[in-house]
Amino acid sequence: MKKTLVSAALLAAMAGSAGASTLESIKNKSIDFLDDWNRHDFYLGILVSNSDLSEEDGIGQDMSVINATFGYVFPKGFALEARFGAGSDQPDSIIQDPVTTYSAAMLRYHYTWSNDIMGYAAVGTALRTHSDAVDVNDIQAGGAFAFGLNLFGTEKTAVNIEYLYLGGPEAMRSIGIGFHRYFGKY
């Protein structure tokens, strides 16, 4: 117990001394988004997933979904991303006549181990549109979250494995595999 208290006191003292200089440097730094904006901080991805659409009456529908992700990486592991997807129970009609489409805006946090593996979690909101096959053409809004892993084969390209949940009265859950391409250092 004594060692724990001493360790906590030393950690608090170090954090306090580092905190003052950190706050001063943040206060003195002006943020100019036009100067800080860098095209190398963008990434994009494509993911193919198997999804389950749960309807209110308890009957579910299995679908194949194609997802596209566009994102911008900020410092300290945060990213803002937009997602778009289309799904259908008939693989040949995903693009031509999808059963459901969605768009989502998400805030993502990622952590990288040894420059080869990146784990991430994202949270946000999504809008989904269903065709007659699910319900009478309705639009639903709901929360969205995702958990995933990027396994890097090269410095900027990774195989992506992800679980995605889009909430609402007819929630959609999917597990997929795809690729992410980073245009700069993540």
C-alpha cells in the first residue's frame, strides 16, 4: 500500500510539472486550420460485409453490404469519417436495387501497435433508407458504432476487419473485411 501511495504521489508531481509547460505551449500556439490541413492526413476504405437487418416484428433479413469510408486523421489518434453503404439480399442487386442504403458521420479513435496493427473504435450517427422489401420506403436515424482492426501489409495499406452497428427500430449489424488506404502517416 505504501509503495502505491508513493508511486501515485511521484506520478502526480511529474504530471503537475509537465502540465504547466504543456498548457503554456498550447495557449501560445495559434491554430490555423488552413495551414494545418494536409492532404496526406486523408484515408479511404472499402469493406464487404455480411449484415443482419432486425425488424420490429422479430423477423431478420440477411444481406450483403458494400461500405465505403472516407476519413481525415487529426493528431493524437482521432479521426473524423464519413461512411456510405448499400446492401441487398440478392448479391447481384446491391448496386442497382439495394434493399437498404446508409450514410454515417463518425468520430474515431485509433491506437497503433508496432506500426503493423491498428485497433479503432468509432461512434456517431447514421441515416438509413429502406426500400419496399423491408418496409414502406422509410428513413431512419440512429446511433452508430464500429470496432475494427487494421493489419498493415505495407506502410499505408491495411486489411480491415470490422464490426458495425447501426441502431434504430430496424437495427443493422454487420461483420466485414476490406482494405484501408492511408495517404500519409496515421
